[in-house]
Amino acid sequence: MATVVLVNGQSKPAPNSKPTPFLGRKETGLETTRRLERANAKIEQQTYANLHGQGTTESRRFNREFRAKMVSLYRKPRKTETEILKPAEKHRQQYAKFLREKKTGLFKLIPDQGCEGHGKVINVAPNCLKYNFPGAGASYSFRLSTYRIGRLADLTFVKKSLIARGVFSGAIFVELGDIPIKNVGLDTPGLKFLSKYKPVKSATDAMNAARRFAKGVKKDGFVYGRGVYVSKQNTFAMRSIAYRGKFIRSFSGYQYNELGFDKRRDIIVVFRIVDVDYNGSATIVWKILRETKSPKLKIYRKNK
């Protein structure tokens, strides 16, 4: 992710800036976030030192504000914050053995209440204050195994459906029925289509694919779509393709690639809705069946 700074009102690449290294496979989500925070802070500090003089008040203030903004948006929520969404003890006991396997998890989602706002975590509405963390309890990333802002999540609970709202992402869902999650593998009926599907590589093709799956694609007795209805004791699978690329956002005139704060991967995940509470929240157990490097999404621009 190249660093860009504001010079005479224009955004320009920082001198001698280097791309932020892409995360390694063995890195955890928290380690990734912290490493990216350190890398971006270091580059930004060096750039401002060159432009405004080493250690100026302006550069120090900007770095503090930038780091605080990045942490608030892309950090991993603390256990004390997500305690309110802790799955019931009976479900933790039921899946204790399953959860000892790699790339598995158990979490609870609430229907989206608009608490995340427009990219902001803090919302002063009374029903939102208790969900004051990334994702606000309604969005989750299987790739990072944590709650995540909707733009970088794999799954978001909207009304009575589970959908994907992530930017530069392609998602295909399929309902498998009431089958134990421990019995699901890549050879399970319904998974072949997800496994063999070849990701598109241009923005235009991605839009066309989204429209196609929004209508539903029938194959081998299954229907593949852009989301699924929340139903208790039902098992689903999804292909979540978090494309690599650039999604530029800005902070105080500084432009940065938001995708650099994420783990962009192509995954096939199976998940089961274990329970739906009286307040509509859903308890979900999951496992990643396959994880590979995701392709880059090409953005073609017309010549002026």
C-alpha cells in the first residue's frame, strides 16, 4: 500500500515510500492489524518529518489522530466488549470438540441496527452504545475470526437474512439443509459448484456475476445466491472472495488503501445456525474448508 500525502493541495506519493507487506499465512488477525498500524505510522511519520521538519507539532498531532482513527476502525474487539454476544454455555459445550479443530469458531450476530453508521463505530443511540466496537455485532469476518466493519466483513445480518456487504468482494451462498456441520466437506453435495467456481477478474464481470447470483443460480438441485434466510438448525456454505486491489479512503487529506488493513483471501466456509434468540440474534458455528490467495480485481478506466 503506497503512502500518499497532501502537497500544495494535491495528493502525491511519498518519497521513498514502500508498499506495506502483505500478511503471511501464519499471522493472526490481531497481529496483522498491529503490524499494519506500525508500518503505516512509521511511513507517515517519516513523510511528515521530511515535509514539515523532524518532530514538528503538526506531524506528531497528525500521527496521533491517524493511528487513533485506524485503530478505532480496524482493530479486533476486546473480549470485554463482545461479552454481550457470548454464545450460551450449552452451545459452547455442544461444539467444544469441533472448536478444537483449526479454522473454526462460534459467535453470535444481531440484526443490523445501523449502529456502525457511515464507516464510524460510535453511535450515540441508546441501543447502539453497548455495541461500540467494529462491526457493531452485526458483521463478522471468517478470514480474521472476529467482528469487522461491514466493508471488510464476510457476513452481515440484515433483517432476516445473512448477506455479504464487503467492498471488492464476491459472495455465493447455498443452503445445505439440516445436516451436522462436522459431516460437511468439500465433497458434500452442494459444495462442488462453490469449489469449481472460477472468480471473475474485472469490475464489470463482478457486477454481472452479482446480478446473476442475485436472481439465483440453479445447479445440481441447489440454488446459489447472494444471501440466505436465517433459519434455526440449518447448515449453509459460502464462497467468499475478498479481492485484492485498492479501495481508497481519506483521513485529514491523507489517502490510504483500506484493503491494506484486511486479510484478502478466497475462502469456502461452512456455517450452521445453531440457535435464534427471542431478540432475533443468531448463534453461528463455522469452519473454513478451503483458503487460497485471492485474485486482483482489475478496474478498467476509459481513456479521456
